[in-house]
Amino acid sequence: MDDIRLVAPLFDAYRVFYKAPSDPHGAFAFLHERWSRRESALFIAFDDGVPVGFVHLYPLFLSVAMRSLWLLNDLYVHPGSRKAGVGRLLMRRAERHAHETGAAGLTLSTAFDNKAAQALYTSEGYVRDEHFWVFLKTLDGTTP
């Protein structure tokens, strides 16, 4: 619970990075709900007790393969800690979690213009899917 309270400001900053309005209380409530319902796995990078980044994973399933898969939905590193390998360490922790849980692997998506993230993902062995298009329909008309 203490870790969720500590990482909530980073989660809020992540949302703002993707053009969502700041909502510190909502960020905490969202993370707390995922934790209390055991709906996700959240790993936090600390530097001298201060959170500097996080990776947030959600479980998925590959029906055809009859295996689980983790969605690497959120990865964020505080701007002052970027270029220090924090994002890479968080990605490797996510991969280790997938391995520990017997998952087939991880999947993720990122914005077309997020070139820094794309370079990191590619360097960690992720391959851009050339076979499937992603479609999204929100029920309240908002853009994620």
C-alpha cells in the first residue's frame, strides 16, 4: 500500500505524458483498485528510496495457443532518471515475471511518435507486429 502511494505521482505523470489531465487522487485510486483486485502486476524502480519508474502489467490469454500472455501496458521513468538504464531494468523485470508465471511472453504498444520507447523495445527483442491491426472502441467517446 505504501508503494502504491509512492508511485501514484509517477503514474499521474505518465498519464499527463499521454495528454491526459492530471488527477493525483484518481491515479492512486486506480492503482489501489488494481492492487486490491489482484488485476495487475506493478514493479517499481527506486533510487535511494525514491520511486523513479514503474512497469505495469495486465494478464491476457492467447486462446489459440491456450497460454497466458502479459500486456506491458505502462512503462514510465521520471525524466531526471532517463538514460540511466531504468526503463531497460523495468522491462527485464517484466520479462522475468512473465517467465516466472509461465506466460508465453509479453505484448505492448506505444505511440507512433514515441521513438525513444520504440528503440528500447526493439533493443530488448520486441518485434513490431506486421500481421495484425489493433482496433479500439471506447464506450464513452474518450480517446485513450
